[in-house]
Amino acid sequence: MFSNKHADIKIVLLGDCGVGKTNIFTRIFQNSFSLESKPSKDIQIVTNNIMIEDRVLKAQVWDTTGDRRFASIKKSYMQNAKIVIIICDVTRKSTFNNIEKWATYVKNYADPHAKIIVVGNKSDLHNLREIQSQEAATLTESKGLPYLEVSALNSMNIELLYHSALAEGYLKLLA
Ligand SMILES: Nc1nc2c(ncn2[C@@H]2O[C@H](COP(=O)(O)OP(=O)(O)OP(=O)(O)O)[C@@H](O)[C@H]2O)c(=O)[nH]1
Ligand SMILES: [Mg+2]
């Protein structure tokens, strides 16, 4: 609830190894990108206080690892997650085939009413696409999930993604 002047909103980035979770995270918070980023071995968390009217919204964003070996730890990362961003890679169709797996994961371990947003990252790699925008949008929307394409490399829609996640979180607090 958003009854007092402070409220927390936890946003978790999920998705297969190498889809770009860490680079989206660093693009949001440091405006940086690395072509040589290493697979994440642990989580990183950033907390961001945002004033909305006279209230302080404390947004906590979690970058997780796609490595299966960390799956059991990741369950605890999901606790109280209000917004989950499932990240896919438009150059690897298999990452879209795993949306269902991640959505089930969210249902089992996050807040049961967590809002899911599906993201197709690496939209800058036009020639390497394995899935076109329209097909990706149709696929995710058929599962009742919203879809947005981004690029951590050239920043396309990264700000929009973060603001959409915050807006969804805010709406949840008002509900
Ligand atoms: N061209 C392009 N490459 C990207 C983009 N985002 C990430 N990459 C590259 O994809 C690779 C993996 O990115 P990461 O951000 O480390 O992926 P991750 O999802 O955090 O991976 P794990 O931590 O292993 O789960 C890196 O080589 C990045 O440079 C993008 O938008 N465009
Ligand atoms: Mg990572």
C-alpha cells in the first residue's frame, strides 16, 4: 500500500545468460555499456529514490544472473518483486521460447501479482535478428504480456523501459 509518505518498489531483471541484463542495468544507472562484459556471478542492486507528488518512491532494481547454477539462490531474489522485466535477445530466438519458463518462475517465487514486462534487447543488431519485432510482439502479447524492444548499446527505449517499470510500480502501490 501507498498509505504513508514512503513506499518501496522492487524491480527484478530476469532472463537467459547473455541477453544483456547487466548492460541494460548499467545503461540505466551509469549510462555505460561494455561489449566485453563478463557473465554475472552475483546480483547487483541499485536503490533510487524518486519524488512523486509529496511521496518518496524507493525503487530497488536487481540485476540477476542467467546462470542455471544460481537458480536456487535466485528464488530468494524474487521475494516481494513487484515488477519483473524478462529480457530476451532478438538475435537468439531460443531466449523468446524461454519466456514461459521465466513467467512460471515469477508466478512461483515473486509477489503473486507481480507485473511482467517482456523486453527484446539488442535491437541494434538488425542483420543478426532471429525474430522480427512484429513476431516477437505477437508472441508475447499472446501470453498476455506487454513487449518493448530496446538496445543497451545505442540506448534505444532504455529510459522508456525504466520509466514504464516505475509507472507500473506506482500504479500497483495506488491499487
Ligand atoms: N549489440 C549489442 N550487444 C549487447 C547489447 N546488450 C548486451 N550486449 C552484449 O551481450 C553480451 C552479454 O551482455 P550482458 O549484459 O553481460 O548479459 P547478461 O544478461 O547480464 O548475462 P549473464 O550475467 O551471464 O546472465 C555482452 O557481450 C554485451 O556487450 C545490445 O543492446 N546490443
Ligand atoms: Mg549479467
